[in-house]
Amino acid sequence: MGMKAGVIGSGVVGKTLANGLIVHGYEVMIGTNDPSKAGALKNATGGRAKVGSFEETASFGELVVLAVRGTAAEGALRGIGEERLRGKTVIDTSNPIADSPPVNGVLRYFTTLDESLMERLQKTAPGVRFVKAFSCAGHRYMVNPDFGGTRPTMFICGNDEAAKTDVMRILDLFGWDVEDLGSAEAARAIEPLAMLWCIPGFLRNDWMHAFKLLKPPSGNGG
């Protein structure tokens, strides 16, 4: 059995990433703090994932995915406790989407451009190796995205180079090209990409797309 991965969150993103990790050889536990969801989560992974509390899942995973709503992310992290995640790579998929409805298709955020949600999480748990990823893609394309042979681009950032390497390895397995945008401050730019991604969906019910960063052929750059 491969590395142990804990997926904190029982929504569609958590289930999608849990199944993707299982397919690629990870031993997975999904975390929920609602025991009534345990059976459904077990069924959603074909019985292949363990189910536990947030705290149990954080302790279980050598690598952890934080896949909760943005409004719940800081509270979930405090409830889990930094000691359970210290030194681990934690993939932060969350976006700071406010409870208010979109305006003409544009999501409202509870953060500003001077501080991202991931930076808040990093300040709350400085011993955790956060990497922002999967925050600017729809769940249908998170694992094995099919765009006619073109690999879409996942933008990531984080303060720990080894942790980003861990995440790049997973993204490559899942069929993504990766653009590393540097330290945690870059999440101020990555998180708003979810706004851009969602506008066609809200306006035209078009959710079937992903971002691609284009670069000139080698040697033709400026």
C-alpha cells in the first residue's frame, strides 16, 4: 500500500480527490464531523476509503487534503489542532467564498487582495506545510482532465519547496501541468481565479473548462 492520505471534508471535492488518490495507490481516510455521513462516504469510494473524524483523518494522513468550505477552513484547522498536522504537506483546496450570493456571476470573497485565505491558515498553523492547489478547477476535471490531449494548468504556491514537490507529483499523476507561483502570498492571485472560473457557469451554465498557461517554444521567449 502507498502513502497514507487524509482528506478532510465530505463534499464533492473531498470525494473526488479521495477517489483519485485511491486510484493512484494511496491509502485514504475521509474526514467528517457528521457521523451520519459515514456510510455515504464509504459508498462514494466503493468501500475503499476509511472514514473518521477530522482529527482522526489529520492524524492518519502522511499527506493531508483540506477540502472544506472556505468559511469553515480556519475553524476546522483550529479544531484539528496544529500538532496533528505539524510537518505534513497539506493541500489547501479552499477558497474564501462569502455566504453572500454572486453579483452578475461574480463571487463575493471575505478576504481582500492583501491577504489570502491560505495565508490566514498558515498564520494559524505555522508548522504546517500548506500548498494551495485544486482551488481554480471544477471537481469534474480535478482527476484525469480530458481536453483532447491538452493538459490544463494547475497554479500552486506555498512556502515549503519539498511540500510543493509532493503536490506536483500528485498533480502529474492526475494529468495536470503545474505552474509554481512561489510563496504563500501568491495565493492572493490564485484564489480569485475561482471567481473567473465560475463566471461562465453562473451566467451560461457552462462549467466544463479549465485554465491553460501558454508559453512559447523553447528558445523563442523574450
